[in-house]
Amino acid sequence: RSTKLNEITLLGEFAEGIFTPKRLLMDAEQFNASGLGVMNLVSDSLTGELRVNIKRNQNNLSALKGRVIPLYFSGNLQQLAWQLTPPNLEQPAQ
């Protein structure tokens, strides 16, 4: 499934094969988002956080309208892993 973005703004700088965005903004019909992270072309990896704000009352998302949802991502550029908890927080033992 894909989402059509109305606008994306990405400003940052490259240094020694590493891109660090200073500003990442996205806007779509259903949500807007801002983010930060590091793209390392030397190690072919990406880590960061995307803060998604649900704008529209869409199907099962009505309870999330107006809330900011942090999505954390990391991994190989071709196989990113997404999660809702920061990667540096340990999960409680079960």
C-alpha cells in the first residue's frame, strides 16, 4: 500500500557519506509528519524517528485524530524495521 504525499521538505548536509537532515517535513491528505535521523551510505543504514500526526478521520484511525505517534526506524536501507517504542528502551521481561 502507498500514500500520496502532497509535499515533502528535506534539508540537511552530507559529510563523509553520512546524511544528517536538519529538517524533514511531510504532508499528505491523511497525516503530516516531521522527523530526524541519520542516513549512512557507508554502512548502508538508516536510523531515526518520524512523528506522525493523523489529520483525517480515516477508518480505524478516528481515535488517533490530532495525536502525534512516534515511529522509530532503523536498519539496512532495503529492510528498515519500524517500531512504536524507542530502540534504546529495553522491553520488560515476561
